[in-house]
Amino acid sequence: RSSKSVSLTGWVLRSATDEKPYLNLTGAIAANGYYLIERTDNNTVSNIAADFIAPFGSGSGTGLVDTGEVLSLQYGSTTIDRTPALGACSPNAWCGGSTSNRATMERVDPDLAGADSASWGANNALIRNGSSTDAIALNGTPKA
């Protein structure tokens, strides 16, 4: 949330749980913009171009797991933000999202720290952005 562009040189998104994924980010986030990371290719969100494509996710051995992980955004050795600790959102492993309807976990209160479980929730299926490879509206808000 900045009125200035942010260079991602030196920034890393990583799993503090198992170091998988460990992504050295590239490019920049435009002023008041968002950054979309897609796994494997640029087709998951068919109508929005990814800013970064990285091999993580199902079957790659470096992906996110349904039982939860702590994701950390770092600049150098400084943690800028992170998701809540494992177990903070019981009974769910993640603090939002759903594998049954493929709803994404989303930041619902950017004024709270990312480590606070109240910062997160599942996509409400009312506010959507992007389409799947089958041109179906996503239960998520990539780049929005």
C-alpha cells in the first residue's frame, strides 16, 4: 500500500515452515498496485498476466501444503510481513481459503499485522477478479 513503485530487488517470499517455496522476487510493484505470482506457467489466471512465474505447488515438491505453512515476505534479513503461526486458525490449517470451492485465502484487514489471524479470510465469492483457463470466474482477487 504505497503511492510509490516498489522495486523487488532483494525481496524474498519464502515458507518459514520448510523453505519451500523460496522465491527471489523480481521486477517491481507499481504504485498502489499488486503483484501476481503464478506457479508453473501463466495460465492459471487466464486473463491476467503474472508478474512472476515460479515452479511451486502440487506435485513439484516445493509447493504449499493444505495443512498450512507460515509464509514470510522478507527484504534482506528483515521480515516485512508474514502469515499467522501454524495452529493460529484452528480448526483450519490456513486462516482462510477452501479446497472444496477453491476460494483463495485473502488479506481482509490490511491495517492489522499479517501474523494476526484476524487479517485473513476466505474469498467471499462476491468480490472476484480473474478467470480460470475455462473462462470461469475465480473465487479470488488476483492483482486486485
